[in-house]
Amino acid sequence: MAVNEIVRMYEDLNRALKKPVEKRSWVMVIDVRRCVGDHACAVSCMAENVCPPGTSYRWVFETEYQNYPKLDRFFMPANCQHCDNPPCLKAANRHKRGAITKRPDGIVVFDYEKLSRSSSAMDAAKKACPYYAIVDDRGDYYTENTPKLEPYETRTFFEYDRKLNRKKTKGTIRKCHFCLHRLESGMIPACVSTCIGRAMYFGDLNDPRSLVSELIRKEKTLRLKEAEGTKPRVYYIGFKDRANISISTPATCQVCHQ
Ligand code: SF4
Ligand code: SF4
């Protein structure tokens, strides 16, 4: 991605913010040809959202297909897919009404207060999500058992338009929120702005002039586990030469061993 693509995404974002929220449709596009697997996006996400030890809203999976000498290896970053038909929402809300909601711009919202009061809603959401996108905040700190907790762990941060700190997220489940606080301040998500390989794109699918709309129109796209009917809002591109690969979101050790 050239620098002017970043400028273009900022212009797209500013155009979208001039519209009412229900006219926006946020999507993420990931070009697997460009991802170099350095995990900078995941690190910037952890810092932005003050994630607890062992958790990340974002994984960079390493995927292989074919055998030597044709072996091909590439990277697939993934986060909450902000499904338009979200299984987490249906499952959690059976136990706690309104615990998970969907904004008109597509962002799937976790209500931390409601969720933390219902362990059955949290368990149901985690079990229902086919993308391993949900993590537990058990209240651990990287700097516990040191003379004092470091300010980077105790600072305030913003998710879903709420001002939070780790005391308020302890005991709940968390996930990517498309950096809603940054979007509403006219900034692209932290992972997109940090991406070393310039593999990440973000914008408004309702705007035919936006870069994401153009990419989705021009490229062959793939969405993870589409057959499950979840309607994900994360589109992968760059699979042209990997037509026969059967993609499923693989688990890494960390997914189960948080
Ligand atoms: S990816 Fe998982 S957590 Fe995100 S909206 Fe879909 S089902 Fe819910
Ligand atoms: S920062 Fe970009 S290139 Fe690096 S792992 Fe994340 S998506 Fe891939």
C-alpha cells in the first residue's frame, strides 16, 4: 500500500463520518499477499486496548498448503469479523438480553456490564463464535508482583464509546471493536495504521468511491467460514494463485491456552 492509500482511507473515513451512522457500513479488507507475519498489528492492538497478559483481539495465523517443492506458506491476520448474522449475539442474549448488540454501521458491541453479570451469557458467546475472536479478561496484569503496576496497564482507554480502565473490564469477555473510538475521532483502526506490510484496509462499503469498495469490486474476495451464514465483515484478498486452498480459521496454541 502506498502512502497515498493511507491518505485515501483517511479521506474515505472523513466522508463517511459526515453521514448519519446508519448510512455507514464499516468493513476491513486484508491482502494476504502483503502480510509478512510480523504481528505488529496485534501488538499495536494490545497497546491500544490495554489487553491483559496472554490475550489479543487479533491473531496472525500461519497457513500452509501444498507439499514440497510446491509448499506455500502465508499469513492470515484475523479478529472479530463483526458478523452481520452474529452467532455470539444470539447465544449470549438468550441468557442476558441486550448483552451483545449490533450497531447500524455493522459493529458488534459487547456490553461489559451486562456480560460480566452473566457467566452463562459469556460462555455461550465464546462457544458460539466460530472465529476464536473472544478473549477473557481475568484481571491479570503484566506487571503484577512488581513494586507497582505500570501506568500503561492502569491507564484509561476507550471501547464502544465507553471510557474504561482494567478494573471495569475485569471478569468480562472482550474482542475487537474496529477501534470505534478512533473511527469517531477521524482515525483508522490501530492495526491498519500500524501494518508494516500495508496489508490492511478499512472503510465504508456503502461508499462506492471508498478504497475498500474498490478492492472488493476488483479483487476475488474470501470471507472465513461463509458457509456458516455468519456474514463476516472482514474480506480477504490475494488468493488468486491459491484457488484450491480450503481455508478455515486455524487455532493456535494461544487460543486455547490464554
Ligand atoms: S466473529 Fe465471533 S465475536 Fe465477532 S461478531 Fe462474529 S461471532 Fe461474534
Ligand atoms: S502488521 Fe500487517 S504485515 Fe504485519 S502481521 Fe499484521 S497484517 Fe501482517
